[in-house]
Amino acid sequence: MALDVQAIRAQFPILSREVNGKPLVYLDNAATTQKPQAMIDALVSFYTECNSNVHRGAHALSDESTRRYEHARDVVAGFIGAASREEVIWTSGTTESINIVSKGMAQRLQAGDEVLVTEMEHHANLVTWQQACKAAGARLLVVPILANGALDADAFVTMLSEKTAFVAMPQVSNALGTVNPVRSLIKEVRARSPRALVLIDGAQGVAHGGVKVADLDCDFYAFSGHKMFGPTGVGVLWGRRALLAEWPVWLTGGEMIAEVSYQDATWGALPHRLEAGTPHISGAVGLAAAIEWFQTLDVADVQAHEKALLDRAVALGSEFKGLRLVGAAPEKIGVFSFVIEGTHPADIGFILDKQGVAIRTGDHCAQPLMKRLGLPGTARASFSVYNTLDEVDALFTALAKARDMLV
Amino acid sequence: MKLPEPSEIVDDLEFLGDWESRYQYIIDLGKALPKLPEDARADELKVKGCQSDVWLLPSHQGDVMTFQVDSDAVIVRGLLALVMSAYNEKSPAEILQFDIDGFFKELDLERHISPTRGNGLRAIVGKIRELAATG
Ligand SMILES: Cc1ncc(COP(=O)(O)O)c(C=O)c1O
């Protein structure tokens, strides 16, 4: 069944506003998605009906907010197919999730160990590993991409060895839209590097639906709430229970302890041992509402719709004089990155904004990738489930005006 | 290129009503602004914006200060041309006196020069005024 996009749009209040006197065409979904009314209502309801701290109150409100907060964990666990709710750690977002893992790994890496990342990494999944390697005297290996922006899977395989201690890669590249074949790549890791742990940066993957961590066979999966219809400031680190139970604690303080004396402390059980301090309670509740909203949609429909949007953009782009697509991997989702001959991406973004079309321009937090591609940056339109084919057309109408003005 | 005086720019932009002709004017100024040669685009002259880079090459000519500026984005170049109309070939005293924020406000372009806009313009203005203050 095809997606009823108008019905979906009606649930996102912001989509009916105007920008610079023009109807908003929001194509910056890879940066952050808009929020459905159900998620906004959950935040309002939390603060108006049951706000209080969790896990500690001796009163009704605290019980209720703890219930909503821990229910949110169950929702996430179900959504990504975690084996147990204790495997879901609340964080502030992908960046923090990755840092928990990389800081822990920095303590475990030995000199001579190797860590693999890819050329298409977001800084969040690059700087973290580069710094962990520096701290531990381990070697960072960067798996190249092919000319079309796909990962060089052959190179990936040859770079794996007994020395590989960790592999970190994105499920989907935020700058190119490349979908990595993570399942088959992880199979190679298991076959060649028995002690390697694998983290998947799911920031751009999770909102397209259908992620099951057990199928991927990764050890850690990181994502942000705000990129999948939830609030900013909340995210998730999923990890295998046995690993998380032993993982070096990264923040100490309240909530995460078992017993404390002046001179010593012991750590509490999962998931709290990795969640020090008062958590982002409303954020977790809001993210759960966003996920529950998203789960009312059919994943195959969502993906078919997003593919139609991207296909239309690629087709119109190929006819658009001077436009060069950046990233043409056969498996791609959500992201249409491009440059227009004789123009700078920042100028394109500005003229589009004047016409109500919101895109992102710049290096997309992937400076080494831009350097590798020989580009100062790109313009990037990124799509979500509520975008329409008409909006893709509006993008190109706006681009034609930008080219007329700039070239 | 002889840049129009600030007062002429104000008049021109006032005359141009809609955003398209206003920005076309700025883009055309940007295209007309002389480019810094590639080899002069040295890193130490670079002011990094988050969207585009900007370069500033200052020098003295007698009593007046001269500047060469450049950016890889043409709208920023156009805005730099506006900045140059105010500052280039002026004495340090004139530079320090000139109300650049008021000028951009009068042009209805103040958002481009606001500190939150990461296009390097604010940093260039700061650097020019600093140079003028230290002579
Ligand atoms: C692939 C990828 N990884 C990591 C991040 C970082 O996410 P956050 O800023 O929400 O922590 C992003 C966000 O842009 C991303 O696209």
C-alpha cells in the first residue's frame, strides 16, 4: 500500500509554516527531522501531568514518571530488537553514545592493535577513534571509498586481520547517502578478526526503519532521537549485555552506583551503571512517543516512498545543467548531495532559503571526506517520510533560479 | 574596480525592492570585486567561516589603509564589497568612526554581519578595526 503522505504531513505542525513568505520545503532531515504532534503532546503531557525525578521519589508522581521513562526504554528495545531492556543506554545522542564506547576502548586497546573506520565517517565516528588510538598507541586504518561513494568492500576485507580490535562504520553516510552493507561486512569481521568489536553509527540509518541489531550482528549501535522524529538531547547506545555489564564507566555520580563510602564506590547494575545523574526524562518519553508514532507506518512503504523521492531528485539532477551528484553508490537512501558548476554551496543554500527551501551546505561534519573528494563542501537535500514529490520539484525550481542568479 | 560609495549603495539597494534584485545587485558586486590571486590566499590570511572561507590582505598606502579581500562564496564577496566601500582606502580614524552595523542595518542586511552568522564577515570587520586601532 502506498503511503498517505498528506495524512502524515498533517501530523507535523511545523510543515505548514512559511519561510521568507514562501511555504516551507524542509529538506534538511539528515541534520534533524521535524516532530509529529504525538511526540510534542508526549512532552507537554509529561511536564503538565507527571513531571518529577525518576527512581528516587517516595511519591506518586515519581512512580509515574519512572514508569513512563522505563516504558520508553522498552519501546526502544522493541524497536531495534534488543535482547533485553538493559541493553538500551540513554545518552544525549549519537556523539555521546560513540564516546562511551571509544573512551572505554581507549582503556582496552593495546599498542599494535588496529581500529578500522571508513573514509565517509562523520567526525563523531572519526575523531573519537582517532583520539582513542592516539591515547592507546593503536593504529587507525581508514577504509577507502570507491569513486561512486560506495565503500570499497574488497579493501575493507583486506584490511581486517587478527590485529583488528575494533571496527566503526556508519550504516548510512550523512554526506553521501551511501548505505553500507553492514551485515555482510560484519560477517567478514567475524571470520577474519575474532576479537574485534563492531560499532554501527546508526544516526542516519535508524529513521528509515527496519533496524534489528541482532540481524546486523554488531556489538554496539548508536543513534540520536532528534534524527528520528524525537527531541534533541536524547539518544541511545545499544550494546550487547555482556559487554555493557563490564564496560568502563565513563561518568560517575548519582544513579549509577551500588554502594558508596567516602573512599570507595561500587557500580550499580545495567542499564544504570552507564547513566550517571538525572537523565533526560522527558527526552526519553518523547523519543518513545516518536518511535510509537513511526511504528504506525509500514516500513516497506516508508522505504519505497523515500526511494521515489531520491530517484526523482537524481533524475531531475541528471538533466540539470552544471549539477554534479556527489555520491552515486548503487545503495543509497535519503541524501541528495551535489555541487553546481561555477557556484559555491553556501550561495546555493542562501538563495534556496530565500525561496523557502531548507537544505544544508558545507562539509557535513566530514572534513576529511570533502578533502578526499576535492570539494570545499556540497549542497545537500535530505528527505524524510513526509516529503513529497512536489517538494523535490520545488527544490529544482528553486535551484534553477539560484543558478540563473549566480552563474 | 572603483566601488560605489556607501551612500550610493544605500540609494541603489533602496531602489531595488524585491529580494531577487537586491541579491542580484550584491552578487554582481561580488563578481566585480577583484580576486586575490590563488597564491595570496595564504592560510594566515584566512578567516574561517563555517560555510565559506574569507581572506584579508591588509596594507598601508601613506595615510590610508588598503585591503584586499576575497571569499569562495560570491554572496559573501558581494557583502565584502560593501565592507570595502566603507573601509578601503580610508584613514584609520575614518575606519574607526564608521558605523558598520548601522550601515548594514540601513541596507536591511544586518543579519549577514551579526555575530551568530558564521560567514566570516564579522571577523573581517573586527580585524580591520583592530588594525586601524593599532595603526
Ligand atoms: C552519520 C552521523 N553520525 C553521527 C552524527 C552525530 O549525531 P549527534 O550530533 O546527534 O550526536 C550525525 C549527525 O549529523 C551523523 O549524521
